[in-house]
Amino acid sequence: MTQARTENRVLILIGLLIVLGLPFAQLSAWTKAHSGLGPLWGAEVFWVTFFVVILLYVVAVERRPLSSIGFRRPKLSDIPIGVVGALLIIAGDIGISVVDRALHLAVKPQIAALFATPFWYRAFVVMRAAVVEETAFRGYGFERIVDLTGSRWLAAFITFALFTFAHYTGGGLALVFAAACGGLVLTLLYLWRRNLWTTILAHWLTDAVGLLLVPALAPHH
């Protein structure tokens, strides 16, 4: 193995530790408490910073294009495929909600409290979640594990599992089940397309229905 290849593998391993490890570090709770930006933006500043760190690591440290983590040229076909992906996730989530009620599972209070926040803030959260989570898991995580192992299916399994369980702290088992449904569809979409724009669109549409459309249609007392 040449020195250049060894150095490249080391950079990938460091990048994977950062990108796939930080979502589990609960640093958003720390920035929420200590950033001085208040209860809403205090948590979001971590995720925005995290996204910028990923992009800078790829471009400035690894010296690779953003296409290497899935930001390839958008295609017109990404739109209908993303919409169908979102519909599949929503259908799965409806079925999972029935199971959750049967098992008396509910998301943690902080998720329920999100519905009481202003619409504009929830709209930002929907966009942030779609862009940052897809960049971290389906983008950097998937592509760099493929670089290391040569296996797309291993990369798909690892990133699917990490994406799913990353939702436990914030929402408990109910959110984990929903994330597993979404993660499965999004992972299969990325395996097929290898283009983040498709999965970002599907992710965004799914969260927009749950956090923006459903609360707007719900009766108010």
C-alpha cells in the first residue's frame, strides 16, 4: 500500500469518526444551553456548524469534490423519484403509527414540544434535517465506507443502522421505528441513484408533511 493511499485511508477514518460520531454526542443540547442563542437557535447552531464542517473537511482536508459525497448534478428525474420515495415513507409511517398506538409507544416530550414552535422555525428544522442528515449518512458516511471496504451493501447497512439509532435520544422507540422506515427507503434510493438531491427531496417532503402540513390541518381548540 502506497503512502498516499495510507494517508487517504487515515483521512477517511478520521472523517467517518467525525461525521458519524458527532450526531451521537448530544452537542446540540450543549449549544442550546450555552450558546446564548435561546432555546430554538441554540440547538440549531450545532447542526449548521456540523454541516459546514463536513463540506470543509471534504474540500479543504481531503481535497475532493463535493460530488464525492453525493452532491452530483441534479436531474429532472430526481423530482418524481423523490416524491415517490416520500410517499412510500409516509405510507410506512402511517402503518408504524398504528403499531406504536397498539404498543403504547409515544415520542419523547421534546419532539411533541416541537409542534408548539412557530411555523417558520419548524420549516427551518425540516430543511436542516433533510440536508444535514442526508449529507452525513447517505452522503459522506455511505461513500467513504464504500471507499474503505469496496462494499455498497455494507455501507448501506452501517449508515442505515446509525441513522436509525441516532433518533433514539431525541424521540425514543417511536421515533426510532419511524426513522427505520424512512432510513430504509432513503438508503435504497441512494443505492440506486447515488445522488443526494433525490434523498434530500424525499426526506424534506416526508418531514414537511409531518411537521408542517399535518399540524396546519389539525383542528384547533
